[in-house]
Amino acid sequence: MTEKKNKKNLHTRRDFLKLTAGAVGSVGALSAVWPFMDSMNPAADTLAQASIEVDLTEIPEGSGKTVLWQGTPIFVRHRTPKEIEEAEKTPLKQLIDPETDKARVQRPEWLVVVGVCTHLGCVPLGQKPTDPRGDCGGWLCPCHGSQYDTSGRVCHGPAPTNLPIPPYRFVDDNTIKIGVTDD
């Protein structure tokens, strides 16, 4: 009977040792793999650029501000009533890429566009009051002569499309959030 008891205890101890060794091995393997898996997450600076907030109180009427979002210049312009009226009255037949002003803005006084010419990727002039703005009154790409109106629509030049609208939303009356807008 003692021999049977010893075999049973031996079998129970062996099972316990196998189970313990397997658990310790699994924890060790997970500890070795975790840093590799964690390195696949986006870096903190990338997450920080996923969205940015822009304080609109810093932009007087008739002026613009350039901000960087994910390494791309974004033009935020506080349009005057005259600029809004001109943009709304522009005949769509005159535009290379026809699009209404209302389709390009969430609030008429604020225009938010990607500040990169759609021809060859230059950064158009027109954000500073002293910059040339071309015949359309918005932005002028000095490299190849593309011109954009106060709604960011291409009206002259080799650029094939309007300045793109980035994803954005109004957080409140004085702040917009550019980028990830699902929170």
C-alpha cells in the first residue's frame, strides 16, 4: 500500500512540477515578447499629432494662421464678410474644380484647408497680409502660378483640384480640432 501511495504522490508532484514549469515558461515568453509587441504601437509624438486644437481667438478677421498637423501645413482663415460674399458669388463655371463655398466650410467665417498646392505640392502664399494672393484673392502658388480663391478653390493655373479640407470640428465657438474628430 505504501508503494501505491508513493507512486500517487510522485505522479501528483510530477504533474505539479510540469504545470509550474509551464506557467513560469509562459510568463517568461510573454515577458520576452511584450517589448516587441509594445514597440509596434505608435510613438508618443505621432499620437500627439493625430489631432491638434487651434485657438480661433488668436486670428483676427481678415487674417489667417498656419498650423502644422501631421507635418502638413493647414491654413485657418478668418474670412471677412466681403471674402465670404465673393466666395459665395463666384460662378462655378469659372472654377477648374467646381464646388460651392457652403460645401467647403462648416461656418462661413472660418475656412480650414490643407495648405499644399494640388499641382506639385508647393506651399502657396497668401497667409500673411503682405503676401501676393493672385487675381482670385485667396492664395497664389509662386512655383507654377496656380491661384486659389477665398474658399480654397482653384481658379487659375495648372493645379487640377481645390485645396483639400482636412477632417476638423468645432470644439466650441473659439476652438477647432483638426484631425481625429470621433471623440
